[in-house]
Amino acid sequence: MPADLVLLSARLLDPGTGRLLPHTALAAERGRIGFLGDDRDARALAGPGTTVVDLRGAVVTAGFTDGHLHPVSGAERTMGVDLSGCRDLAAVRTALAAAVRDLRPGAWLRGWGLDPNAFGTAPVATAALGPVLDGVPALIDLFDAHSALASERALELAGVDGPRRFEQGSEIVCDAEGRPTGLLLEDAACEVVEAVAPRPTEAEVRARAAEVLAAMAASGLTGGHAMDANGDSLAVYAGLEAEDALPLRLRIAPWCRPEASDADLAELVRLQGTGGALWRVAGVKLFMDGTIDNGTAWLETPDCHGQSDHAYWPDPRRYTRVIADLHRAGVPTATHAIGDAAVRHVLDAVERAQAESGRAVRTGSGTGGTGVVRHRVEHIETVPDDTVRRFAPLGVAASMQPTHCCEFTRADHTDNWSRRLGEERAGRAFRCRDLWEAGARVVLGSDWPIAPYPPLQVMAGARHRRPADLSLPPHGPEQALTPLQALQGMTVCAAWAAGEEDRAGRLAVGHRADLTVLADDPLRVPDTELAALPVLLTAVAGRVTYRAAGV
């Protein structure tokens, strides 16, 4: 049977070893790598329908997988005004004023990417934006997607006139007189206003998701671990695949919230393994805390404002029981845990689940894994030494986003994140290298739309620990990963976390033909030039999903 894809005159870089293979050609058949060898033999495998590409010395490596992203919810979220480039309140006001001018009367304004550092030392509140939103129903997501600012008109339409109690760690922030400031912390509070805001149609979300996923493929991504399945996102994936418009392989973990009932938990277990050829529900996403910038993380001792002193789950013991139930059912979990107390509790819960059921519990039949249940901790922004050392013995993956450190924190600790934590805890920020050297599997991702998704930018950030524009000195350069470690974080380690190391993440016969082709060897390109390295081609299951002009 002829090959589906033949790549010739290539340098083949295996992320497992960091070495160039002694071959110049690769052929893919039925979604797998079927041949590694020389050009002449590879050409003989081509038929009339084979895609044959002469790469003229370009580098082929295993396809990049983003370990943490939100394709569909992010596509919808980013349909509003992009405020991610605004560095101060003047820039925020200017951007919002321009958007208001384009609104039809009574229409809602949506925005995203608002950095709390733009407020300086002032409280994050709608009043700080001035009169630009007077009379305008507006809801603006802060960069972390764990909080939002609502205008007075939006609060009025939602019937919000004071504090409320929620079944999770959420808050409608109010002033000393009990009046809402506009700041909404965590999902339950944000959803009060989102419930009355207009939503795009399913067709609009699908079109935007298709646009985003195509751009991701062009950036070199062949896969991603999608950390939500909210709303109609599963239907969006199914629709895109039916239209042959799904260019990434996606592993999806729907949320389990603190208020979830036993029936809800059973439904999450039932969903495991459902999906299509390129997308599949495999795992469950949970939250142990919020964010440091919002004061909703869970720290061993409170931050400088006396905040971040409790878990997102009102009863953390319930979380521990849920992890045990999911572990017993063979369902891998991914828990958002940013603060030191949150990370410690997640590891405690996994350790207890393993002690009760054994580490040899097999993954559920539909999750696609090949070994024992593998749990993950997402983010891990500040942790002490003893916590770092616990990941490897428990077999827990450390899923981290180096660009969060690069773009939102500063080496001089003048940023909001660092000021809240204080010198000691800010000094142990995003300990990628320490976790790696302690034996943990470090999986790299973007958390898009929180930070940009291009994988070369993510890997560059892991290597140089500086903003993308290189305008500031590195934050914690001792925590930088080596070029090979950064590459493995988006290939080998991502495959391991999914229990798919026998079929993905490397260039080997029998492995998936998910491939990224680069103009040069990413291990030899300088750290500060890596993000600009041209992506020439991407392929998923042997099908080209992006091809640069002239290739």
C-alpha cells in the first residue's frame, strides 16, 4: 500500500535522544511512521496519491503538543477586545474607548487579557477605568481567566448589588459599604454576569475555533491537552472533524467542580474515551485554588494582603475523596494548583488514592493510556523544596507554563504576583529546572488564551525566562531548561503524561506520524532566536495540516 506522506532530504531529530537520526527520509502510512531510511527507498513507497515533500535539509521532529490549552472556550473568550498589550491604565482606557465607539446602542462590550499590573498599586476595580464604560454593559476578563471586571451597567442587568455566597471559592468583591467594585473572582461569581450577557452562536464559535486551530497548526502544534469541555465544546470538535477541519490531536479533560454530585462524577467517568479520530475525552480537570494575582490561590501562609488563605474547594476533604474515586475508576486527573498549600494537598490526595487502590490501577479503557493512572498538577507557581521532591516518587507530572513567568512576573519582584508573595516565595517561582532535576516529568504548555500558544515561544521562555520581546532580564535564570529539556517538555513528556510514550513523542517506526518541520535544528538555535524559527510544515496522522509557502 502506498505511503500517505513522504518527506525527503530531511534532518530527522528524535526528541528522545536529542540526536539526528542516520536517515534522510520518512514515510507515513495509516497515520503511523512506517519507514525511516534514505531518499531512494522512501521514493519507492510513494504512489499517485502520496504527498511527497523535498525538505532540502529542514529538520523534522516529533509534533509539538501543548500540555495545557483551551481551544474552544479560548476561541470564544478572545472574540472581544484584546487588552493583553496594554501596560498601563491609559492604554486600557484608550483601547476600551475605541471599542465603545464601534458599539451599537445597548450592545455589550467584551474584553480579555487585562493585566492587573496595568493598575499599578491601585485596586483592580471598574472605577479605575474612568467614565469610558459609563452606561455600557461590559464584562472584561483579566489575563488569568479566573476573574473579570464588570461595568456598573452590567452589574445592574445581572441584578448584582452586593456580596453573595457561593458553593466554591468565588467572590463578588465589594467595598466597605457593601457596594460591588466590579471585580468578580473565580467562575461562580463571573457566571452571574455572564448569564445575562449575549453569547455568540454555535456557528460563530465553530468558525472562530477553526480559525484558532488552523493558526495553532501553522505555529507548529500537532496536538494539545485541552483542559475543559464546557458548554458545547465537544460538539464543536465533532463538527470540525466532520468537516475535515480539525488540524490538531486533542486530549480533553472536562471539569469537576466542588459542587459536583455523585451523579455528576459518574457522568465524568462515563464520558472517558468518547470522541472521534483526533479528539478524545481522557481525564478530568479539577481546581484546588485560584490565582496569586487575584488573592485566590491557596498558600501555606496568606499573601501580603491577608488573602490566598483557603482552597477553592470549601471542603478539601471532598476533593481528596473525588481523587480517590477517579483513581479507582482508572481516570487520570489534572488539578490546577498554584500555591504551595494547594500543590501539597493535591500530592497528599494522590498519595492517599494510590495507597488505598494501588499505583497499578490501569487507565480506563477509553482514555488511550497504556499504563497506570497518571495524575498531573497544573501550574505549580511557588513551592518549597520538600514538595518539589514528591512529584517523581508519586509519578505525578508537573504541567507548567513558562511564559506565565516570562510575561507576568519580573526579576526585580515589582510585579503584582511577586509583591503579593513577598521575596522568599517569589524567589522560588516556576521551578521548572528543580522539578526536572528531582526526576519529575515536566510538561510544557501555554494555557492559551492566558498566554500566547506558539510552541517555539513557550520553549524559548523555558530556556531564557524573559518576556517575548526580551525587554527585561530573566526571572530566575537558574530555573531555565536546557534546549533538549524544553523540546522534550512538548514532545516526550507530553506523551508520557498521556500514557502514550509507546506511540507518540518520538521519531520511531510505529509511532504516530504527528510531525513538526522547522527551518533549522531547535537544539542549536540560540535561546533568544528560537521563537522566530520558521515552521515549514506540520502533519497529524500523516496528513499535512500546514505547509509554508515555497515548501
